[in-house]
Amino acid sequence: MDLSQIYREAKSANRMSEAALTFLASLSADQRAKVCMDFADETQRQDWHYVPRERTGLPLKEMDTHQCTLAHQLVATGLSAAGYTKAQTIITLEPILHQLEGAERRFNRDPELYYLSIFGTPGADPWSWRFEGHHISLNYTLVAGGMIGPTPTFFGANPAQVRHGEQAGLRALKEEEDLGRQLVKELDASQRQLALINAEAPADILTRNLPRVGDTVKPEGLAGAGMSVSQRQVLQALIEVYINRLPEELARVEWGKLEKADLGAVCFAWAGGLERGQPHYYRVQGPTFLAEYDNTQNDANHIHAVWRDLENDFGADLLNRHYQQSH
């Protein structure tokens, strides 16, 4: 790891630690008991999900206005300006979904049911934090005074496109959908035959909420080496949509890993229909990363889109190296 990368990660790590400590200082003892957990409890720390369910941590609903502001300031340290706006937009879909589902809804759609959890002591070595609720799961693991594992990073949207009311036309994950479809449509017949892995899209992302991707999915489809220059540019733009959810410093670190891995080795796979409104799925997979996307539910108007690090989800690789060096 070069010094510039260490410096960039350390800047983000310091911002996260300061924001987390400021947030914790604003809480009562009962609130801190909910938000603070043991970093060594790996089962709890890796128990992430993107569906509406009971969660540990402290929800926005149980914070006062000042505490909510500090919570959002911590969340903002883990996202770029565009990523933070995207997260906020996803949260604003909850009242819209509440209206769409009506009285027969199965789940309580509430924009305040997003939870903060802090594992270990901010600024200590190691520690981590999570912000999570329906269709958002942000997980950050901080190791050795500055290195950060920023995955899994999940964003979803239901509805993918708001079709009625004051927010009609709103699309929280527009780029994730449009660039994926643009890439598959720019392929010629022989390329598309390689890229299309199934005529029917799966019901959800295949990796679901697994703590490790492992062998759940393997590289399939069309490799970047088999694409034209313009097609590889679209592939790169699609990858950047996922990476650029992160703050600039972390995004540059993540992109540096990809450049070393070679874009030609990255595979693009598609399943399902090619047109808007048809259920569809894609994944972009390289030697170290996976971007997985699915839009099949609710008449293909419900997106799940996740960024995974095949070696370092929940800081696994960082922690292994840290423990080896320390012991």
C-alpha cells in the first residue's frame, strides 16, 4: 500500500471516528447501550440485511433532532455527496411505499426506522459501524489506525420509479439501471450471446445478505477484454456508479484496486429482458469485487443493487493481516 493511499484512508477514518464520538457523547446511557456493541461479536457485526425487519442498534425514531443531525453527519462521512443524496432519496421512498401498499401492507414503512450500530470504540483498533434500514446497509470496518473496509454497501429502491403523485418520475437508482441496460444493448449478437446467462432474471440478487460471497457466484458472461473501447467505457462508468457512492478518498482507493486487477478481466453478465419494465438482472464481477443488481419484483419496479469486496467484506482481509502482524 503506498503512502498516498494510507493518507487518503486515514483522512476518512479520522472523520468517521470524530463523528462517531460526537454522536455517542450526545446520547443517554440507555441510548448508548442500544447503539454500542462488542466488535468481537462477529455474528452480530456481520448480521446485515436490506429488508424490513427487527434490527439491533439505535433507530432515528428514538433520537431527538440534535442526535439525528449528528447521526446523519456520521452517515455522511461514509458516502460521497452524491451517495448521501441517493441514500436520502431511498429513505424518502418509505412514505410513498406506505401509501402504495395501503392498509393491507405487511410492514411498517417508516423513514425513521434506520438504525445506527457501533462495534467497539471509535478511534480504537479495530472498530466498525453500520447504518441500516429498508434498502440501505452501509458497513465500515476500521483497522490499524486508518485502513477501512467499506463493504458490503447496499442500496435498493421501491418503487424504482415513482409513477404517481408529486414525486412522479423520481428514480433513486437511475444510473444503476440505465448504464447496465446501455451496456447490454451496445453488445453485438455474438457478444450478447456470451453476456446473456439466462433468459429469465432471478427473483433477487444471488448473494442476498451473506456475510461472505464465497463461491455463491462465479465470473460469467462477457469479459472486458472481449468488448470494444466504447463498450469498456460504459463498463467503467457502470462500475464507477457503485464505487462513487463512497467518499472521494475511499473511491480512489477502491478504483486503484480495480486498475491493478485489469478491466479486461472483469465479466459482465445479464439475465432477463432488455427493455424497461421487463424483469432483469446483471452482475459485474472482477478478481476482487462484485456489483450485483436485480429488478424483478413489483412488476420490475423494485431494485436491489450491492457492492461487495470478495476479499475484504467486513474488513476480513484487513483484519487477517492486522492479527497476523500483531500476533
